[in-house]
Amino acid sequence: MSLRCLIIDDEPLAHEVILNYMEDIPFLENAGQCYRATQALEFLSNNSVDVIFLDIRMPKLNGLDFLRTLQRKPIVIVTSAFEEHALESFELEVCDYLLKPFRFDRMLKAANRALEIYTLKKQALNHPADPIPADTGHQQQISIKVDKKFILILPAEISYLESFGNYVKVWKGDSYLLTARTLGSFEQQLSSDVFIRIHKSYIINKSFLQHLEGNEILLKNGTKLPLGKNYRQPVKQLLK
């Protein structure tokens, strides 16, 4: 498996650094190079890529405004010399933020993260959750966006939710839906009578909780999840 990559940066040296690092990351493939975001718009209209290495401060159209114009976003790794754009970048659901000058090991970490996201999205599309029966009684379904599709699921079918960078895995049985949302947004949407947060990265369905063992929670399906120190007391109260 290889990820087709597009470099968008107005500095030739930045291209050289990324291309040099890519030679030692076998799953990255150079698909193209653009020195302006406006040039990249034309490139993407005729070519498909999996990953974009994106600078922010460029003439005419900056990287973040360019990103907002894309209807179908590839995985984006920001490469910038200015750290003040990081929060805004992550709000636009970028995969990672590399602060120039960055070393090879830092780019490798970002590339591995991009590969994992790419693989998970492919798996989620190839193995969608089971269809929901038409008669759902009085339970309120929630809508989960997977790429461009919206999938309806009953909260009672969710065993737990797992934060994964700028994505969330919504687990149902042995499969999950990968959606570009925050865990906090799910915590606000889902009923606290049914779900409880047990860790900064996990929310579980109370009906799936079996028992607490040390710093781990065991679910009825055999899954073990970590229990965060700040969430221990509410979980212990629930088990009583």
C-alpha cells in the first residue's frame, strides 16, 4: 500500500526536505508538487491524492483558506514555521501539524498516523456496520457521518466510543464507524443516563459495563479499556 502525496509550499527548500524524507518512508509516493495553493486547486481537479503536505503562509491564497475550499479533503499534514495556526488547523481536521524545521522522526510519526487513518477509513467503508431495522421503537437514532455518507445507528447498539486524533471510532460489536468528530461533541449529544466517560479518550455504554479491575474496565464483550484517574469516582458509584 502506498499513499499518493501532494506537496504544497512556496519554498523550494521545503519541497527538498519533504522529498528527501519521503525516500526513506516506503509507503509515501510523490504524486505532485505545487508552489501556490491556486496551482494546487487546478492539480486536484485533474488528479487524486491521499495526503497533502500543506504550508500555510503562501501568496494570494493561504493554506487554511485553500483547505476550506475543498469539498473532498484528502488527509492533510500541515507544515508551517508558525505555531499560532495550530488550533485553527486542527479545527479543520488536519491529521498533524509539523513545525518547521522538523526532523525525519517527526515526519515519520505524522506519516504513520496518516497511514493508520487511511487504513481505518478504508476498513470502515469495506465493513460497514450492520443495517438498522426499520422498526426502532421509541429509541432515538443518531446520525454518524462517514466520509460523505450519513449512517443511522441506535445509541443502545454502541458499546463504546474511542477518540482517535481528530476522529472518533464508534464501536458496535466487532466493527466500528470512523467519523471526523470530537469525543466531546458525542458526550454532549448522548444521554448521560446511558453513557459515561471513563477516560479522556473513551466513553462507554453503561449497559456494557461488567466490572472494574485496577485501572481497567472490562466490558461484557470482553473489551478492556483504561480508566482515567479523574473518572474513577463516577464509575465506582455506578458499580455500586
